[in-house]
Amino acid sequence: MSKIDFQVPAIEEFTETPKIAVDAMAHSRPFIAAPAHQEALGFPGELVEDWHGIAIGKMGELISKYQSLPVFLDSCVKCGACTDKCHYFLGTGDPKNMPVARQDLFRKVYRRYFTFAGKWLPWLVGAEDLTEEVLDDWYNYFHQCSQCRRCSVYCPYGIDTAEISMAAREILDEVGKGQKYSNEIIGKVHKTGNNLGIPERALRSTLDDLEEDIEEDTGVPVKLPLNQKGAEVLLVTPSADFFAEPHVDGLIGYAKVFHAAGISWTLSSYASEAANFAVFIGSYDQMSEITERIRKAAEDLGVKRIIVGECGHAWRVAYNFWNTLVGPFDFLDQSYPIPQHICEFTNDLINSGKLKFDKSRNDHMTLTFHDSCNVARASRMGEVPGGQFEYPRAVIRACCNNFFEMAEDTIGESTYCCGGGGGLLTDDLLELRVKGAKPRIDALQKVRKDHGVTHMAAICAICKAQFSKVMPYYDIPMTTIVSVHQLVSNAIILPGQNQVDSQEVMKDTEID
């Protein structure tokens, strides 16, 4: 893989707070959306003439609409608890990547136009006029926030920088300064039902090929149904699962689980995407439009359940917003969770004895697990508090003999971001992504050294894509990152499965 030339941070045994490097990432900005990408979403195609009035008006609308936003903006006492909690600050040293400083970019403008002191004594309260220079700062640094919410865990007031980041991006879109990566993807979903723009014919062909591969490997005719009416389960999964490793290996794992359990299921070509990039730009209208496709697909196909695949922000939106965006889902079977995460689903089947595994098929790997931010800090799984942490690990332990945790302050609720979330998974921001991944890489390298860990599992498509790209910058093989259901796929015992050499079946996941 060719590498873009920039200074890669050195791996440390324990991540240390860096020296301040003013404006170290001032050059980092994603491509601005073209008019076609903006207008497809109902946003202006370029910076509008009256951008200032529209921006302030939109800020006022958001402050009135979301009570949490003014609370977050008013309650910060700049105690510094968040300063060293952001992976982007830890990786870059740029002070504007301290959560408190990033918030202040927005807070200064809020105080200038929406507080008494800011209107009359702006110099006294740090208020600032909204200028084009400030707007540019917003664009640069609010696209250096992955909305991971780690800062909120450590803030004594619970201030959530992600909410401020979402608000800033929504304002930027309203004035015609949107981000190309996220907005182009959202447009593809509206047109084809998935982030990649895969048409039905291509999707069906991909699934047919996977069926052939599975039967060739196992001797079992495992099906990946598409648009099958009357199936019990509609699976919505990230479109990455249809085209690239390690994602596709996870999709194969889902199919094997459904087959082994004897549960009918289907994918939908109309709603072939679980991910919802609209959350990254803070647009609930766009979130609703994307979610509506899933609801319509479930109704049209007559399913009883909806299960969400391995995607962090897909699960965040599904868990938190589906019912308020397009609910209620009263046409589904109410005896099942609505929606349900694939890890909870698989764990339930394991606990009920419906799945059997040969753990030795994963003995060529020593595993650790990366808690994906949107699952860890913005959702739950099941009825058990902390289920979002326990269920994926339970699935891993059910099908693997060798598992070790990374350091306690880098997992669970305190997990570090992969560095590519929040709509930042674009090569325009590769330097930021590599540097933002450093805290997780530090923790991974420690457990690799101490316990001989060879692979790290994750349940988010963005995490898997991000690590595949950035790990080589730290001289770690890209094949180190795997799907949880890839492990399931390796170890599951299918009725009638051929007895094949497990090492031959798993050879593609081995480290050279």
C-alpha cells in the first residue's frame, strides 16, 4: 500500500499528553461538497450571499429546538478535565483539538449573538463575531471531531462535544459549506439504498458469488436471500459488508448463524444500508429519510424482526432514533427487541444452545477487542446494563480460545476512537486519521507485546475500514483487524459441514 508522506507519531507504551503545537492541524480539511452533492440533500450548492444571517438564524433555531445545546454552551467552566481525552489532540498536539477549545469555536459566536454580556461586553466574556475566518475554523476543526463522546465521559458536567459538532456542521450545510464525503454518500443512499451506490443487480450477483464460496468451503448450501417476502428477519447491515474484507467475512458469519439456527431471513435491495451518515452532519431530516427506507422495506417484505449488522453509527441511530424518526414499529413482532443488534441475537442463540463451535478453528489467532465509540457510549444492547460491552465479548469467547483485554482505561466506556469516525473516513483527512488512531494503536501494541495478540476484533464497519488503512503506517499488518462474526464464521459448526483443515480455511486471516 502506498503511503502519503507525513510525520507518523511514535508508538508509546502508555499514551502521553503531547506538547502544545499551535495550528499543527490548521491545514487539515475535507473536500467541500460540490453543488450536486449539496442540492441532492436540499442544501445550497455554494456559500450563499447572506450566509451570516442564515448561520445566526440557524444557530438560534438549534438553541431553541435542542435544550441540551445551550446547557452545554453555558455550563463549561474550563476545568480542563477533557483536554487530554480527545484522541485527535493526543495524536496531533493541536490545542484546538482539545474538546474545550473546539467547543469554544462555537461558544464564542453563541455568546456574541445570544447572551446579554456577549452583545454588550463581548471582550469580557470571550465573545466573537462570526466572520468568514471563523467559519473556516469551524469547517476545519469541527471536521476534526469524530463525535466519539469520550470527552463527555470525563467532563464533570457531561458536556457533549459531539452535539456541538453536529450543530456546527448543520449550520455549515445550511450556508452552503458542506462536506463532500458525507453528503455524497447520503445522496447515494437516497438514490440506491446504500452508501456505495450498489444497484440491485450487482448486489444480487455479489450474494450469489458468496453463496458459491460458502458451499465450496463447507459443503453446505448457505443462502444469502435478497428481497424474500415473508422471511422472519430483515437484516440491515453496512454496505461495506458486500464488497471488502474483513467486512464481507462478517456477512458470511451472519448467514451461517441464520442457517445454523434455522431462522429465515432476508436482505433488502431497497434498504441495503444500515449506516446513517446523516447523524454526522447533524441533520435529523436526512436521518429520518434514510431510516424511512428501512421501515418501508420491513413493511413491504412482511418481516417480523429487524436485526442490525456490525456498524457503530448504524446501531447508534437505530437504538436511539428509529422510533422517534419513523416509529412506531408496531407491525413487527413485539416479543423481540426492536431493533436488535446482531451480537445480541447471536449471543442469545449461543445461550439457548442453538449454535455449536469448534474454537480450535480460531487458534491461529490471539484476540483482543476494540469497543467502537457509538456502540460503547451512545447505545445499549439488550436489557442488561453494559450489554454493549458484554455481548460482543461473550460471542468472541464462545468461538475463540485466546482472548486478552487491552488496558482498562482504553476500553468499555473509556474506549479510544479508531480515529476515522464521525464522517472523517476519507483520504482527504488521512493524516488526521493516522494521528487520531495513535492512542488505540498504543494500547493495541502493548497487548501485542505483553500477550502475543495477533488480531483485534471490532463491530463497526468504519473501525474496520479505518484500521485496515492506518495500521500499516504503524508497521502493523492491515489483516490484524477482523470482524466479530468473522470469528463466528470460522468456528461455527454447520449441520452437514465438510471436515476440512481449519488452517486451510483460515489461511487468509493469518499474519505473514
